[in-house]
Amino acid sequence: MKKILLSLLFLTSNVFAEPVTLNFVFLDTNSGAETTGFIVLETDFINNPGENNIQLPSPAVLDLQLTVTGTSFSDGNYDISDYSEIAFDTNGGVLDFSRPLIGQSTEDDPWGTTYDGDAGDFNFFTAFDALSDGNEARYDNLTSTSGVVISDAPTGCWYFTLCENDGESTPQGTPVEMVLQSLAPAGSQPSVSSVPTLSLWTIVLMSLALLTVVVLKRKRQA
């Protein structure tokens, strides 16, 4: 019975380990082009701290939805099927997913505040093998070395930066470069110290654990 009780308590504790949904905004302040959406990460499969070069599909990324406006080639709605790889790099910092990520500490610059690799990275790629050369060469000759492009969605062209048309000039003469403005938990997500909301399964498991304790206590008294 003790083993059953311990198992129930273990399962109850794991109910709280839920995926995190992060809303993002990328913006080109010159053209007004914007990409907004959300990504759902399974944090158990994310290196934090660490560098994550994720090939899709992957259990680390449960969903990705985005809307692009203000571009010449890429306007529209896209999802996880339009991308082949995702980069998520904490630059040695342990990021807190319960609050906005931009500005959190890393081994160098605050996360998401500079664009040379010293503040990590967060990006999506429409071409296979875009990340095959690792962090140092991530954006070197991306178009010529990345292999097959699978969609017209904006793609990573520099750290924290999405470009349409692979970063090539648009008919207006300048490339659209949308830089990450925010990456934060959906809604007003509580801090780590807050008490999580109990799900139905949590209540059931806790009730079973409590019932087991009562039964064991009555048997000892008898």
C-alpha cells in the first residue's frame, strides 16, 4: 500500500509539469511588417541552459502558429508544418518561462537584447539543414547551404530576426527584417511561486492518495 501511495503522489506532482505557451512579436520598424503568434514548448525537452537546434517535427515543439502582415511575399497565416527547424539558445542562462524572456540574464548580454549571438537566439527556418553548421555559422550563406525551402513563410536571417524572401531585397528595394520585440507566456501567467490551478486529474489523484491514507490508518487502528 505504501508503494501505491508513493506512486500516486509522484503522479500528482507530475501533473503540474505542463507545456509552456509563449506569445511572440517580430517587427520591422522601417516597413511596419509584423509577425505575431505563439509557440508551445515542452520544457522537459528543452536544454535550459543550452543551445537547442530543433528539427521539426519534434516532441520539444508541440505547436507553432503565426500571422504575417505588411510584407510583399509572406503575408498570411502559417503553422508548424511551414518550418523545418527552430533555434532556441539561452546563451548559458537559465530562462524563467513564467515571465517575459527578453532581458533575462545570460552568460553575456541580457537575452534577446543584442544580435550577435551574445544574447542567445530564437528563430524559425523554412529550409532543411539550416542549423547543421551549429551556432557559429548559423546565418552564413543560409540560402545557398540550407537545402530545400518548404514554404514562403518568413525565415531566420539573423539572430532574433525573421526575413521575407530569404532576406533578399523586395520590390521596394530594401529587405524586410522583423526583429523580435517580445516573447512572453500567454496571458497573465503566474510566477513560479504562485499556486498552480488544480486540474481534474490532479484532484482525482489527490483524492485517491488521501483515500489510501485513510484506509491505512483505519487498518492500523483495527
